[in-house]
Amino acid sequence: MTTPLMILIAGPYASGTGGDLELMRRNLARLEEAAWPLFQAGHIPMIGEWVALPVLSSAGATGPTDPLAEQVMYPTADRLLQRCDAVLRLPGDSRGADQDVRIARERGLPVYFSLADVPGVATAAV
């Protein structure tokens, strides 16, 4: 691989949590588990919440369940996808992750559904 890809890691964050912040934290941790293998393979991992949550905080929101979140969370992913080269869609129901996949496909970006499918990841795991 000659050029690192910036890969948006998409999967459940708030979906299915009923607004439970601990469940959201666990979902974010699951998304973050994919970051190291991508980085180790020479890519740049990106998760929308890494950007959106500090933006929410600086806007005075109380957290990801604040009404302002709707104006920040999905738009952040949309803006990131203008800069990302691919999406890694992790398993689980997620309206936002499905939207990320749709946007990526509209923009002609590759969508991977397994870490093993991402260029360089299988060889970097050695």
C-alpha cells in the first residue's frame, strides 16, 4: 500500500441504547477496537463521535442525548465523509452507520464490512 486511507469506522453508537450513556460508552469502545488494526496497517482511523462529542461539549450540550446532538452527530459524519477515503461498517443496527454507508457509496468510496477486507490489515496483524 502506498497511501494510507482515512477510514471512517461506522457502527452502533446511540442505536438501541435508549439514551443510556453507559451503553453508548460501550458502543464507542467497540468502535474504537477497530482503530488499532487500521492504524497498524498504515491507515488513519476515524470515528465520527471523536469529532462530534467535543463539538457538542463546546456548544454547551449536556451530552449525546441533548437535543442539539441531532444538529451535530449526523452532520459531523457527513462532513467527515467528504475527507475520508473509505468506511468500515461494523455489525449491529445503526441508522447513522447505515447513512454513512449510503453516503460513502454515493460518493464512490469503498465500504468494508470486515477488518480483514481492508487493504493491509490482514498482513499487519502478524
